[in-house]
Amino acid sequence: MFSSTLLLIVISYVLLYVSWVHVIIPTFLSPLSKIPNAHWSASFNPFWMLWVRWRERENRTIHAAHVKHGNIVRLGPKEVSVSSVDDGIRVIYGGGFEKWPWYENQFNNFGVPCMFSMSRSKPHSARKRMISNIYSKSYLQSSPEVHTIAKVVIFDRLLPRLASLSSKQEAVDVLHMHMSSTMDMVTAFLFGLGNGSNFIQDLKAGQEWFTIYQSRRPFRFWDGELPWMKTLSKKLGFPLSPPFVAEATNWIETWVTERCQAAQTWTRSVKEQPTDEPRTPAIVFDHLTNTVSGTAEDKSLGPPNLQIASEVQDHLAAGHETSGIALTYLYWELSRHPALQASLREELLTLSPPLKLPANKADPGLLSPRAVDSLPLLHAILMETLRIHASIPGPQPRLTPYPPVSVAGSPPLDPGIRISTQPYSLHRNADVFPDPEVWKPARWLEPNEKKKAEMMKWFWAFGSGGRMCIGSHLAMQGL
Ligand code: HEM
């Protein structure tokens, strides 16, 4: 009798303690309790958000919560989403909040971090300083090597393929075609023309690459959100990620290693072996090889050869997918707006030399990137496509720092909270972008400078702050 009463007291005490720590404090007493919940359970358990993410409904669900509750919403016991600029992204991303480990869990390659996945700010800024110059607008616009790459990919590969498809009236998988051209462009920039891919012409190789690369996608949830469950399930003998996922990763890493080796060998022998084929140096690979030195900081990130391989693998992934998606949406929108298509064609034909398959194949001539950059309608179409169909539309999670900071009107937030903003919501602010769901390039031709500046302030397709996209100029030039 006595022991059962004691047991009851212990159980009640434990229940009370658990409710106090995991329900009462987070729901009523923590600073986060002042923030509206996106879901009734959000204050005391993370399952609702995990379920949303598992079903791949994250962006729309978070956006609906912002529409309902305002610029800041609570997504979980220790997670918030913010959708504002001055007291939002400027504080979080401009303030250099460190990345949530979600990045390391999903985006390390060869078992070592790359610039994109590094959590800590210090090694990240060192790496970014190393390579920013070769991704700068001035470098890209003036580099003869980049010019040659664009010439070969566009005139020797893409335009002839389009001409052949058109003459045979053949259907084409547009996403695959765009990813092929962006892969060819990015890998030539990374490894040198000749060492990169040629998926525009070698369709089978491209198909194999993209199939293997994308086969891992459905299992990414476990890496990003519940890596411990993935490890545990493997130990217990019922892996949540089937063996082919690891095999696909090995396959991709081997492919990248081979490209790195080719770039290294070719760079050494380039002067002795001139060739008729247009070749360019491995701009990014060479630059990384010269700069990733054996400093103490570098060693903590892994062996230099793996650091370089991890970095270039990330660039080719970041570069081909994002730009391929943007181009596909751009074509799709243009296909639904024939009048705009005609206006764009007119604008493009004002360029000299004109962008069409050249009669003189030996010297096609290439548009000056500066001239292309200054076409207002083309620019408006790109901006509007990236606004409504941002290639990375979802949350970019960071970690609140110490000492506590307040964001978007919240009370000071404890350190270690997952905090994010998503382009999907910023780009749908109806006060800044009226009719936000409508693809309307004309909004970017707005003569009112104040309105235009406000739109630019809210445009966040490439992120902002120290971790902003390094490839934004390459992407805009490529698109
Ligand atoms: C339309 C095309 C592109 C879009 C919309 C885009 C978007 C973004 C965004 C939003 C980020 C920040 C992500 C975050 O912090 O979570 C990012 C980072 C990054 N992007 Fe891009 N990107 C594009 C093209 C490219 C290209 C062509 C490359 C390189 C070849 C590239 C390389 C990178 C890298 C290396 C980072 C990490 C930068 C850092 O951590 O400092 N991206 N990109």
C-alpha cells in the first residue's frame, strides 16, 4: 500500500515536472510565448512542423501563418519564422547569426564542410574572402575565359540543339535541357572547358547524372531534420535511408573527384599540349588549390584536397539546380505570355551581334555581358521570375546568438533558437508587390524610384549579409 502511494507520488511529481518544463514554461513563461503560434501545438512540441516538412508543405504553411499572424510566428518550442526586412532580415542575416546545423547535416560533401554548409562564421568568411573575386561581376564580365565558355556552351552546343529540336518538331524535357546547360556552364567554370560536363550534347550522360543526383531527394528530410534517427535506424537494422542513397552520394563524389583530377593534370600540362578544341583553365579549382593552404584553421576543416572537392561539388550543385529551375520557370511563363515573348525578342534583336545561330561558325561573336545586362525588359522578366518562383524559396535557418536579441518586435530571444526567413513570404508581401501571385514583369519597369527601391529591398532570391549567394552574378549572367 505504502509503496503504491509512493509510486503514485513519484509519477505525479515527474508528470508535473515534465509539464512544467515542456508545456507551462514554453507556452506561458518563455519570451517565445509572446509570439503567435503557427499551430496550437507549436509552443510545446515540434511534431507538427516535422510533419509539415515531411509532407514538403513547409513554404506554403509558413506563409499562411504569416498572412494570418503577422511578421513573426512561432513554428515550434524553439523555432520562429520572421518575414520582415528592417527588423527581420537585417538583424538576422545582416547581423551574422550562425547557420543552423541543418546545413552541415545535409550539405557537407566528402565528410567535410563547404562554404555553404559551415556553421561557424570565422572559417566561412576566410573561405569567402578566398574566392569572392572570381565570382565578382567585374571579373565575370571581363574574363576572356568566361567569354569562351559562354561561346562554346551557347553557340556550339545549345543553339544547334535547339535548332535541331525545332526542325524535327521534337518534344523536349525543358527542365533537363536547362539543367544540362547550366551544368555545362558551371562545371566549365569550375574545372575548365574540356574537363567539365557536356550534357547538352551527351544526353545519356546527363540523364544518368541527374537521375542519380535526384534519387536522394526524398530522403534528405532525415539528414536535415532528424539525423540521429537516421543513424539509430541504421544501427537497429531498418535504415530509413535505403542503401542506394549512400551509393548515389559515392557515385557523385567519384564523378567530382575525377573532374578534380582531370583539372589538376590538365592545368599542369596545358602549356605543353596545345589543342584545337577550345579549352579554358579550371578557374575555381585552380584558385582554390592556390588558396586553401595548410593553416591551422584549414586543418580543422579536413584535408585540403577534400576541402576543395567539397567546395566545388557544392558550387556545381548550387549552380546548376537553381539556375536550371529559374530558366525553366522563365520559359514556362514566357510560353503563357506570347505578347511579352514578342517584345523580348524585339529587345534582344536590338543587340549587336544578334543572338542567333551564326552563319560564320568560326567566329560567332558573343554579346557583351554589359550590353545584355542593360536590357530593361529582360531584366524585369528575370527579376519577376526569381520573385515569384525563387529557386530557393524556403526558410534559411539560423541560430539566435548570445546576448539575446529582439527580432521583428519580439522580446529578446534566448540564444540557440532556430530562426529563419523565407523568400517565398517576403516576395509575396502585397503592400510591396500588389497581386503577389501574378507574374507581372511590368512591375519592375516602375518609373517611381521610391517604389522600385522598396521592391529591391524586399527582393531576397539570393539571400543577404555575409552568407549571401556567391554565384548571384554568374547566375544572372548565365540566365
Ligand atoms: C538563380 C540562381 C541562384 C539562386 C536563386 C541562388 C540562391 C542562393 C541563396 C538564397 C543562398 C543563401 C542560402 C542560405 O544562406 O541558406 C545561396 C548561397 C550560395 N550560392 Fe547561390 N543561388 C543561385 C546560383 C548560384 C550559382 C550559379 C552558384 C555557383 C556556381 C551559387 C553558389 C552559392 C554558394 C557557394 C552559396 C553559399 C554562400 C555562402 O555561404 O557564403 N549559387 N544561393
